[in-house]
Amino acid sequence: MPLPLLRAYIDETGDRGHSGKSSAFFAFAAVLVADEDEGDLRAAMSKLRRNLSVPAARHCTGTSTSRRFNGVSM
């Protein structure tokens, strides 16, 4: 039996630099999604983008959306 196809979405946050502008933390996050659940993930991301008023062509970041996050229904 073939192994199921999983997609990995990986992102990082923070800055590993050593200047005064560098953040105190650097972290990675990952989400594994089964191929058959890809459509559900994309639908959830579309809803999140709509709720946070982030256009589809724009990169969605915590920094750019956190100011508008309070009171938003997910």
C-alpha cells in the first residue's frame, strides 16, 4: 500500500541577527496536511483572509494583521 501524501507548510518568525533590531526569539512552526484535506485548508485560509481583510495576492503576516485582530470572529 502506498504511503499517503502529506503537505508540509513551514514558517518562521523572529530575527536571528545580533543587532539592536533583532528579536529576542526565533521560532519555526509547521502544519502537516493530508492531500485529501488540502481543499479544507485552502477554504479556511480564504475565510481567515476575508475576516482579516488581507487580499489574496498579499503575504499574510502576524505583524500586518495583529493590529486588526481584536474582535474578529474566526
